[in-house]
Amino acid sequence: MQAIKKHIIILFICICGISQAQNGFRIITGKDKAAVSFKLINNLIVIPVEINGVEMSFLLDSGVNKPIMFSLNPGDSLSIEQKERIHLRGLGSGEAIEAVKARSDFFNVGDIQKLNLELYIILDQDINMSTRLGIPIHGIIGYDVFKDFIVEINYNTERIKFHNPETYEYSNCRKCTDLPLTFRNNKPYIDVEVAIEEDKEPDVPVKLLIDSGGSDALWLFEEAAKGITIPEKKFDDFLGRGLSGSIYGMRARVKKFNMGIFSFENAKVAFPDSTAIAYVKNFKERNGSIGGEILKRFRVIFDYGNQRIRLKKSKYFSDPFRYNMSGIELQHNGMRVIQEVKKRNNSIHTNYGRAGNSTNLGEVSVVYEHYNKFSLVKAYEIAEIRKDSPAGLAGLKEGDIIVSINGRKVDRLSLSKVTGMLEGKENKKMRLKVLRGDLVLKFEFRLKEVL
């Protein structure tokens, strides 16, 4: 299954610079480091946070410079000081959205804490990441955490360590590469090289945003003057959703992508439409982004204070870059009610008495009583379906609710497990049962490589 796309990419007017703030995050235990476990979902890092005593889940995103929070559900309880209303713009060709500038009393990530953290609450309840990731996502945090520590992300163990910059010492590592970072609006950029096609310029230098909140491998902004062109082998696709609407573009592969001593061949790349990226192109030197599908292939050390990043291979380094072969992208769309007919076994035994040492049992009657049981189960809906994909050609449509895949019911599985069931080798046969309105329909297709 194709990796879930990044939904929120934010542009803020903020104070530039990367020096450690006096009232920044601190380690509350007094030790030189603190650690927290995270969940890796579709190449994205989800960390537990605590805001004013309420436990939540946030995305750790090096591509945002101010924390944001999605509008809370009516059942959620969180007391937070709200200050003023503002408008935000981001990726997508739509309009700006309304948000509230707010401040928390305290914000904890494990044993690190910041008092009076300023954040933005998005008021539109339709803008969130929970449906696409299948678990509650309450917000996104980035620069505020990275700037105060040397942050070590271990994708193998799914743990993050926050080191005190004043006491941290780098180890000697022959299998690592250290690369310089540059910053713009508190976001980290790296200079790397990409070879797009065999017969084109082999090594095109590009400046890319390091974006741990994007699940794709690479995004490149088409610019022929710099040698950044879309390969001949490509296909149209939905790339994700930004603050200002949906993002569409082309998907392809690059011949080679180099980061220091490390190199990848046939890496996946997306070229977003120019209208969707108009508000990030104010930084003209930027040529695209590096996302989670590349970053997870390393053990990463972010050192904002010294403007450097260290990379070492993780267990994911040699994983192949695979495109979604079904064409289906799912989302968790609440719950649905199912009715199950159950049988209750009522056995009736009649004893007619004793005669001497023998026991005479009467006949045994078994009565089955039917009754209805109603259950709430997860509803996994087709959110996007690629044009001319195997699933699309078979007749599946956006809005269809998946009931079963290859005979296995999906309503009690996690979203990641269901998307995994749609993966496999090319030509694998897929049998889907879906709910379309009041109709239960069956479809069959075979997985097919896109590129």
C-alpha cells in the first residue's frame, strides 16, 4: 500500500535563528538525556505528549516551525489559554484557514518539558491526520523540540533520545556521514545530489527540506533551468492534502539519489503541481523535500545548534522502494453497525426415573434459539483511488467501505494491517468485498507494478 501522504504542511511567519531559547524545553529529571518511545506509522513518527495534564499524540515533524493542534472533538477536555484568531496558508490551491493562537501551561514529551508553549489550534475539524493514519493525532510539533537538544532518532528501536547539547560528545563512526544543515524560517535544509534519468545530467545539486512529517521518499519541484525535469516514465496521482487543499502531481523514479557516502537507486519521487506549492516557493533556493521513507533508512542525529546531521544505516536501508500496486488509499471513517445472527443452544433433558440399578433417561431435545447481535466495528473507506489502477479498472470507487480482503474480515484490524493486506508481489490476486450504500459488492483484480 502506498504510504500515507502528509496532510498538513504549514508556513508561519516566525522569529528566525536557531539559538537555544532560555525558556525552551528542558529535561525535568536533571539528567543529561531523556528518551521516549514512538510509533512508526507509514514512515511517520508519532510521539506521546501531555498538554496541561491531558495525554495526546503528536506527529514529530522537522518541517514545521511552530506547533499546531487540530480542533478537539466535543468529548475531549483540555483547558488552554486562547489569545487571537489568525489565518494560515499552506500547500494546496485553496483558501487560507482560520486558527487560534494559544498557549499551554506546560507541554511534556516524556521527561522533557516546556512551560508556556505557544501553538496554533486549527478550527476546521475536517483538517486532521487521524483518519489517514488510523489512530488519534492531536497535533504536530517540530522546531521547538529539535532546537533545544541534540535529537537522536533510532528507527530500529522506535525510540528518540534528547541529549543535552552542553554535555553530548559524538562517537567515532566510520560508517556514518556528517552533513551540514542550513536553516530558513527555522526549518532544516540539506544540499544533496540527484540523477534523474540515464541520458540527463548525472548529478544535479538540489537543496531539500528535511521533512520527517512527510511520508514520501522525495519531492522535487520541477525547474528545467536547474536540470530538475519529470522523467518520461511517470503517472498522475494524488499526493496528499495541505492546509489549503488537495495536492496532485506526477510520480516517478530517479536514477540515483546521493546523501554523503550513501546512495539510493530507483528511489520514488513526486513532482507536485506548481499551483499547490506556490506558497513554499518564496524560498527560491528550495528544490523539494526529503521525507520519512528516506529518513527511516538511517539512525539520524539532528544537531540544530551546530547545524549538522549525522546519518548511519538502519535496518530499513536496503528495503525496496515500492509503489502502491492496487491503487487504493484507505482512511478510517469512524464506526459502522453490523448485525450478526447468533444461535443459542437450549438443551432439554427429561429423566423418567430409576428402575433398580438402571437409569432410564428420556429423550434429549436440542432447541436452537436465533437472536440478533449488533456490534460497532471500524469502517475503512476508500479515500482515493488512482486512475487506471487495477482496483479502479475493476470498478471500485471512492467511498466504498472495505468489508473483507481475500476472505478475511477487516473491521477489527488496524489501518496499517489492512493496508498491508493490499500489498504483495505483482500479479497477486485480490478479492475484495465492499459496502456501497446498502449494497454488498464483490470485486477481483491482480496487483500490478506502476513503474
